[in-house]
Amino acid sequence: MRRRSNRAAYDRATIAAILDEALFCHVGFSVENQPYVIPTIHARDGDHLILHGAAASRMLRIGSEGVPLCVTVTLLDGLVLARSAFHHSMNYRSVVILGTAREIVEREARIAAMRTLVEHVAPGRWAEVRPPSDEELVATRILTLPIAEASAKVRSGPPVDAEADYALGVWAGELPLRLEPARPIRDPRLDAAIQLPEYLANYRRP
Amino acid sequence: MRRRSNRAAYDRATIAAILDEALFCHVGFSVENQPYVIPTIHARDGDHLILHGAAASRMLRIGSEGVPLCVTVTLLDGLVLARSAFHHSMNYRSVVILGTAREIVEREARIAAMRTLVEHVAPGRWAEVRPPSDEELVATRILTLPIAEASAKVRSGPPVDAEADYALGVWAGELPLRLEPARPIRDPRLDAAIQLPEYLANYRRP
């Protein structure tokens, strides 16, 4: 993925759409100059990104201490097959957010953040499931990161070949790739009378 | 994605399979304690990971200077829908590699690395396309990173609910997600007589 300036987009709507479609992000932080990059679930709440996980998570503990973070979200849209090895690429949409996070400590705000996370993954789910208990709230750390220093990069469309290469007899174009749901797998302990909800039967990212 | 110790796997075969299936990785590096996480294509060459891109890329220039890197690869396998908000999760496979890279400078080794990258994305492609020119080789920086300090994490299977929650009347289970190819899109300038190659018509990750 060659990063050309014309692939950079900075408008808020593009950034929000990428964050909302993606199911997970990668969180980068450094400890004594060693970077770590950890995959985790995120959700957007307006102009903030919410991260969460086990209270014992090193990533979340360090993230709560105000150190610089980098959160990157990448959606792969397809392969770009050029006539030369050099001009091969991928179509993708990515967002990079730099900033420092703070921990959400207030009880109602924490429950609201957990709701935002569940609804990000499966809209409609929160109303059906058991909400967090006090013990579960204690076991969870939740961070909020401003989506302020953020940029998006997008590549789309066909390959851009060297002019002389268009005469070559090799197939060129795009192979789109999409994250598609397969048939849901019922929990082995699920009561046979419980039907698959519509929001899972027709699951689709925004 | 709560990171429990029983999700950690360290065998080389697991790590290699995740790296080989994934089409891209996220490279983490730090500049004055600010981490950056950049998506890019990778390929595995035995016990090394190959990264490449424009010679002007900051990530590759910094990576070539022997600074600590973290390369993370994540494959999302599905949603894990539990009966409580708290026990929701995702099924995934991820690899984290820590280490320092070095630049590949020798011409034949650089061409071999580019071949490995193209064949990682689309096996069979290298033999059909125009190989890199001298100018293209100069414009490309290629790094190699030992897959030595590496670990994998894998979550699979149904939700693990609190025992009392199994009596709740909410659907629970897995929604598998797969990266699926859609119909290839021909380059608008492609000669109508050129047929789609078999390795794209039946594209599938290993």
C-alpha cells in the first residue's frame, strides 16, 4: 500500500464511516521505546473512540495513564492487479488517530459506553442481553480517546500502470474482497425454541 | 477481545499459518515516544517477514534504522454473541512480532522478496506480470524482520456465559465472518480478449 498524498482524506464524515464499519482496531502504545500493537474492539461515540477490555489488560492500563496512543482502523476492499509487479496494490480505507485517552470512571457513563460497544457490533443486541453486573463493571476498564488528530487514507479503483505496460497481454483489474457473514452457529446449550434474531439473520456492516 | 492466557499459542506452525493467510499487517514504530501504527502488505519468507513500500515511506525508513518494531496481523473469524453484554467477544487469530528489521539491499534478494510479496497475495501472478525495472527497484525499500519474538492468540468456539445466564431466553452463538472475493472488475483499458486467470477466478486464502 504505497501512501501517496492523493490518498489522504481528512473530512470527518469519511473518518466516521470507516470507524463505524470496522469491527476492530489496532491500538499502538510504547513502553521504553518498544512499540506494541494490539487488536481490540472499538466503537465511536460522536467525536470520541471508546476502547475497553479486562481491567488487568496492560494495554488499557497504560492507555489510561495519558501516554501517547495511535489507533489505526483498516478496511481491506480488494486486490489491485496491475500489469507490472511494481504497480500491484490494494484498495483499502484506513484511519489513524493519534492522541491520549482517559478512563471513563462514572458508573452510568461506563454502562453507556458498554452499550455503544455492543450496539456497534450488533445493533439491536443491547436490549436483549443481560446488562453488566457490578462485578463485571469492576472487571472492565473503558477508555475514551478524542477523534481529533485523525486522518483517513483511501485507495479505490483500477490499477495505474506504466503507459507502456497497457499493451501487455496480462489480466488487470480489481478483485473486490468483502467481509461476509456465514451461517450463524447456535450455542450448543441454546434452547431449540429460541429463534435467530433478524439483526443477525441479515447481518451487514453500515 | 479479552486477552486470556489460554488464548496464547506459540507454535511456529500456528504463527506461520496466520501470517500466510492474512493479506496485510499493521506495523508499529515509535518516534519520540509517539507510536504510529501503519497498515501495509507483508509476506513470510521462511522465518522472516518481508515488508516493502515506497523508498520515501517514513515507516520503512525508520524501520530500516534498527529501531524496535511491532508487527501485528489479525484475522477476524466471527462475532461471539453471549447472553450477557459482558461476555460478548470475537473469534480471531492474531500474531504479534517484536523485533528490529534490516533493509534488503542486494539486487537479486530484492527481486526475490518482491516475488514473495506478489505470490503471497496471488500465487501464480509473478510469472505473468512485468518484473521490476531498475527504476522501480530504486523506488522501493524492502525490509526483513525475523519472526523470532512472536506469539499468536486464538479465540474460537461458542460464547462462555455465566452459568445462571444459560437460562435466559436470548439467542447465543457465533456469527462467522469471512473475507470473500466478489466478482472481479476488469481494468477499463483491458483488451477484451484477455481472460481472467484461474488463480483469480477461484481466489481463496490458504
